[in-house]
Amino acid sequence: MPDRRDVRATYERIGEHFATTREYAWPEVESFVESVAALQGSRAGVGLDLGCGNCRHAEVLAPHVDRVVGIDASRRLLDSGRDRAIDRGFVDRLALVQADASTLALVDGCVDLAVYVATLHHLPTRTDRLASLDELARVLAPGGRALVSAWSTAHDRFEEASPDDEVGFDTTVDWTLPGGEVVERFYHIYAPAEFEADLEASGLSIADSEISSGNCYATVEPDEKREVT
């Protein structure tokens, strides 16, 4: 079982190549940001791209907020995100922070709009994953919303798994670097019921959920009935 340092080391190793393969934002993220921005009716103060990688989703957030905070454990990915922001003209609204998703160096209630996609499933233990969801709940402002996603047992890659199972499983997925070197990446593959159960066990409240393109998605907001410590 890897720890969070191992996960960070993996992305430091593959980050430069990985970033070149992640050009386009996910349509689910674009739809979420547009719908929440229309609902809020005005530019939000702070957006958060948690597990930002090369900032393809920070770019989607940027037109709708005064400032985007991009957080990632990998310095190489943050460097690629800064390069993208310079090239695409949103670097003046971007602040990049190297940090662990389960310990965010942000004050309580400062984020109005957030995306946390394709990252939760890389945290190696349930304790880590719940801590990161609690941290997201802590930094979301009252009325703030976030989109959370993770790979699901409903994905075509995992045909041997049943999406009706209540518990997912741990696995590794190979990444092949130019030249042929293969690097294993840790994933926790969520069963849909397990994904919702973890969200409900955190300081978040589920506003909507779906499975799309083999991923679990949930639109969440801070649960006002729970105090996150």
C-alpha cells in the first residue's frame, strides 16, 4: 500500500508527460461551472481547483471568479499549470499552491466555487480520502458548491467489477513514458454506493449525483448541520 508521499513521487516522475496528454477540460466540469455560475448570478470571489494538474479546469473557473487557487501535490504539474495560465492569459487570476489534498492551507469558508476531479481516487486510504472531503467542506463558503469525481466500478476498464457492489477496490493503472518506461499509479476504484457513503460521512451534503463516462460525480455543498474540525 503506497502512502501519500509515494503518490506525489509518482506524479513528479510522470508529471511533465502527463500534462501534455490533458489538453481539454471535461464536459462535466464545464457544465457544472456554467450552471453554478448562472445560479449564483455574479462573479464569485474565490474558485478552487483541487488536484489541479496542468490547470485545464482552473482555466474553466477563471472567467467566473476573481481568483483561482490551484492546489496539487506535484511541483511538475504545478509548473505545467503556470505555463498554461501564461499561454492562455489567466495567470493574473491564478494562485498555485503545492499541498496535500487532505491538508489545505486555506482559511475556513473562503471558497465559493470548486472542482475536485480525478484526484480523490489517488489518495491511498479511506482516512486520507475522508480527510480531504472534510477539508473541502471546511474551506467552502456558505452557499458554495463543488464538483467531486472519482473513477467508478462502472468504468469499462473494470468489467469484472459490478457497479452494484457497495465497496470498491484498490488497484494500479500503468502509465507509459516516452521511451517505454512503465510507472504504476495507485487508484481506489469507487463503487457508486461507497462514493456517496464517503461523501455523506464527511462534512459535505450531496445536492446531485450521477455516473458519467465511468466516473462517479457529485455536486456538493457544506453540510450546515455538521461542524468540521
